Amino acid sequence: MGRTRGSVAVACLRLLVASLCAAAVLASGAGSAVSPSLLQPHDRVSSQPRVVPMPPPLSDVLDQPAAVPGGYPMALTAQVGNHHVHASWTYVDGLPAFNAHIDSWLLGLLDAAAPAGGRYRPAMALNAGQHQGREMVISAKPVQAKGNVLVVRQRVSDAGPEGVSAMAAATVYIDLASGAVRSGTDLLRPDAIPAIQARAAGIPADIAARAPQGIPTDLVLSPEGELTVSAGQPGMPGREVTATMNAADTAAALSDYGRQVLGQLNAAAAPRPASAPAHRHVNCDIVPCAALTYDDGPDPRTTPQLLDILKANDAQATFFMTGSNTTANPATARQVAEAGYAIGNHTFSHPYLTKLSPPAIRKEMDRTDAAILAATGSTPSMMRPPYGAADAAVQAAVGKPLMIWAVDSLDWQSKNPAAFVPKVLKEVTPGAMVLMHDVQPSTISGQQELIAGLQGQGYKLVSVPQLFEGIPLLPGHVYRSRPARP
């Protein structure tokens, strides 16, 4: 019985693909008489449909991941409600619309998996070791990156002890020049779609009853002009049918956009503008983030040591520099900037700003801005008041957002990694800024252990700009950690 149902579903999709070809001829003005050969799916489909069991391990038998200029991979493992989630996806520098599309898709899936009435929170990823309930596998995999076109397949499977109960897939096409994100169905002429649906009337009743409604959104166009169509197998959750149309039939069905995409898929991949590591897109509403921040530098002995540790561990950080140390060590400040780390203003002489007049506060800020600009070529957009001392007068005078902290390591006080590393690991929460000082040798000696501990807990170590991406930072306002989604 299972083999009969599978054969019916396969025949259904093969007829669907054949109908696609017939509709293309009708819509192109070839007349009402359709060539008999177009109605023979055995002749016109270039490879036999395949029934593919799901879920596969973050990859599938249909495609292979493609290298994307400017792309960088992300991953998440989380216990979300009754689902153990494994997600992998790729962001691309300079494509905010695509990155936002991926974020919206991921958050929609994660919110749906969260306990009833709740929202997904990054803290759920810190409980990934529980590993209970159903397995949800999510992937957004680039499969083509040619010319000005990026093709990404989005796939979701949901499996329990009884097997896979749900599976969905869709393909999106991204214009790397404009950033526009379009569905795979845009490859086809819109006027062909109703004709394809109407062709179901000519299918035997027992097959038509199981026919997919509409057109699958999972359509992958190859540089050779073949179109692979995938759809769930009716009546068999967790299984899909794929069929490949040959280049001649595909060409007859493509829209103007589809023909543009095909041309781009045969062009050399376009280079992408690179973003500074401290400003690369990371959504801290999805992955649990912490921002390591270091005050009082730069120091020509300790700061370069810290840079080496951060680089070796793929960790971002933010340096709140004093104007006096920047003036004394411009080469070290420039080294921090050239390595791609974020820099903030920490005043010139490190005074209690609450004890100064507004003009004196402005002088501290302006001198430091000038020193950092001279050393690095950029003026900082944020500041940190020494000692965290800020009142209404300070907030009004500094002219920048005040980035204080949620976790104080007290590294300057203990001067002992055995004291401040456990303190940070105990007090940190997703979205927190952590205060340390890169002028303390004892602080540097504890960074390898601290970074390993945070990453081992599941934290993505980001810069302050990354931590607050998407949240307007207003001059005179105080910030300690990223707020949770409402």
C-alpha cells in the first residue's frame, strides 16, 4: 500500500511539471493545440523523480552549499519549549534586506516552537544540553552565488520518536546589486500558474485528489538552465518528491526575471564589500550574546596581547580609550582599529564627570575625540563615563550614548583571574556588557580562560555596536545591556 501511495504522488508531481511546460506554450501564444510530446512526462522530465526521507543532517541530497563572497556562517543549538533546535544559516555583508529576511524567518520558527503564550529568548540556547522532546532542524543554505544572484534554500524538519511529522522547504533569490529578496516562483511567468492549476482537471480523480495545490516554492534553477522542483509528498509527512525539467522546457516557462537570473548564474561571482568585524550583522535576539569591554587603554604592552587572544578565539570586543593614553600610544590605538574592533570615548584624564562643570565635561570629550580621530581616522560614536559616574548634567553634556555595564568583573580590584573569571561567568546573562581593563596584566592573563568559559556556555562574543544593532542609541541615554524583545 505504501508503495502504491508513493507511486501516485510521484506521478502527480511529474504531471504537474509536464503541465508547467504545457502552460508555458499556451501562454506564449503557440495556440490552443498543445504538442502531444509536452503531455508526456516520461519524455520531457530529464531525470526520474526521487522520494527522499527526511530529515538529513543539515544538508540534503539535492544540493551542495556554495561559497558566498562576503558570506559568513552562523549556527544555533537551543532547547525551545519541547523542541531541540539545530539551526544553521549564512549572513552576507552589505545585504541588510536579506539578513533581515533570514532573521524574520528564524524568529518566526523559534517563536512558534516556544511554550504557548511565550516568545523565544536567547537564554533558551543556554539550556541546549537538556536535549529533550522533538528535533527541529533548520537551515538556510546558499546553493548558488554567481554574477549578482544569490540562491538560498530554506528548509525545516520536525521529527519525534515516531519519525518526521512536518517538513517544509522554499528557495529565495537575492539580487546582490539591489538587495531585493524574491521567491522561487518569480522565476516563472505569473500567467502560467493558473493554467498549471487548471490542468489538474485532466488528471484521474484518484490522483487529482492528492495533487499539490498551487506551485511549490522550492525551485532551484541551475546554470545549465534545468529547473528542479521539490514538494512534500501528499499523505506522507517528512517525505518529498523532486523532479528536474530539462533546459528546453524550463526556458519556455521562465519569466523575464527568470531569464535574468539564468544569465547571472552563468556570470562570474561579483565581489562583495566587506564589513568591519565589529559591525558585521549578528542578531542578539537569536543567539545569546555578551559584549566584552575594556577600559583605560590603549597600553603598548598589554593591549596587543589582548588583541592576539581575541583573534585566536574569534571574539569581538570594544575598547573604551582615554585620550591621554591614546595620545601617548597612537600606534596601539591604530592597531586596535585596524584589527576591526570597536572604540569608544572614555574621557581624556579619567575624572569623575559628576564633579565637573558642563564646559569641563565637553572639553574632556572633545580632546579624547580628537586624539582617537588622529590615531585611528574615526571619531567614536559612544562613550563610557569613568567609574560609571553619571547624573543628569553629565548625560546632557557628553553628547553621546553612555554605555555603562551590566557585569563588573572588578578585575582592577582583585588583580586575580581566579577571582574575576568565576565572577563574570556567574553573573553574565544574554545581552550583557562586561567591564574589564586592558591596562592590567592580570586581566590579560585571565582572558583565555574567560573567553573559553563564555563560549563554552553558548555565548557569541560581540562588539557593543553588534550587541545593540537595531536599537537606536540616543545621546545622553544610559545603556547596560540589550533589552529583550517585547
